[in-house]
Amino acid sequence: MVNNVRVSDDDQEPAKRSDKPSTLRRITFWFGVSLLTAGLSLLGYVAWELWGTNIIAERHQREITSQLQEDWAAGSGCDEFCPQGAASALIRIPKFGKNYVIPVLEGATEDNLNKGAFAHFANTAAAGQVGNYAVAGHRVTHGEPLRHMPDLRPGDEVIVETRTDTYTYVLDTNPNDLVISFTGVWVLEPVPHNPNPGGPEPRQVAGQHLITLTTCSEIFHTDNRMIAFGHLIQDVKKSKLHPVDP
């Protein structure tokens, strides 16, 4: 004989209540996993930007520099008239150390900059020529060729080597004194003139040989640009010294 046992609603309630904490725990667990995954992804992205891009760009720097030197030794390569993307020069800044050498690629494109190179602005003068030789470089990530630009001061040298010449420029301005918007294209003019009265300018003389360095004004992303101007003081061509009037 089977006894009919009635299970009251009160007897079932504990089982129902026990399901709720279990569901809450699962939600909390997966929410935590999502946050952890997002955090790791963000850390991975930051690590790649700060270190990974530098590793890749430094490899490009070495490869481009080596190939350019081989081309020059073989009597080939370009200097004044180079197609976009071509390597046209090597830049050395003694203040940044004796091993500092960065290739210059034609065209201020993101691809050129991301190779850790200096990018030569189109429609500005060629290295050593009359006008304004204007180049840009990353300050952080992708090789960081101008990471220490704020350390530069008037009188510091920027040496630009091409297939036929080695040009020595000397800086006239402190880069910390001139920060402009990325829209300030006046710095690329053949004879730049600061539209802000009293602002830093290069030593402006008609027919002068100028150089302009430009990079981000802050260590992380910014739309502002830090600028340094300089002028040519020396041209070494095939072991002959050719002083240039400042």
C-alpha cells in the first residue's frame, strides 16, 4: 500500500530559492570573464603599440638603411628626384647618439611613418636644396625616431646624407617653443612665416636652405605638432668641403 504524501508548496520553496543563487553566480562568473578578456585585450593592444610596433619598425629601419647604403655603393639610388615611397636619404642627429641613423622615405604617408622612417613632405625642397626640406617622424611607437625631440636645442646638428652629398644643418629654434595644430601647414612653406606675432621662426633669408622637423607634441596621441627649424651650414660632396652661407 502506497501512502499518498502531499508535498506542500513550502516544501518546494527551498529548491526554487537555491536556483536563484546558482543563476546569479553564473552571470557574475561570465561577466567577470568578459571583463578579464577585455582587460587582457586592451593590455595586449597597448603592449603591441608601445613595443611590438617598435620591433617591426626597427627591423624596417635596419633593412632600408642597409639596402640604401648598398645601392649608393653600387652607384645607384636617387636623391633629388625620387618616387613616393623610395628611400632618398639618411638622417643622423649627433645629440641622439653615434648609432642614431634613420632612413628618409619620400612622401609623408602613414605607411612610411610606420616603417620607423622619416617621411619627406611632398612639394618641399630636396635635401640640401634652396627652400625648406621638411620631414616628419613618430615620437612614440613605430620606431620612435623623434622620441627625444624635446631635448634638442638651437645649435644642435641634423646631418642629412644623400647619394652624392652630406648636408649639415644646425637648429635655430627650440622645439618646445613651437607647438601648432596639425593644420598649421605654414611650417612647410619655402620660407615659413609664423602667423602668430612674436612666435619662433627660422632665420629667414630669401634663397636660404632650411630644414623643418615635425612630430607629435605629446608622448601619446595628439593632433598638435612640435616643430623645430634649422638652416644648412655645410655641404660635403665627394670629400670636398663646401661651406654654405647661413
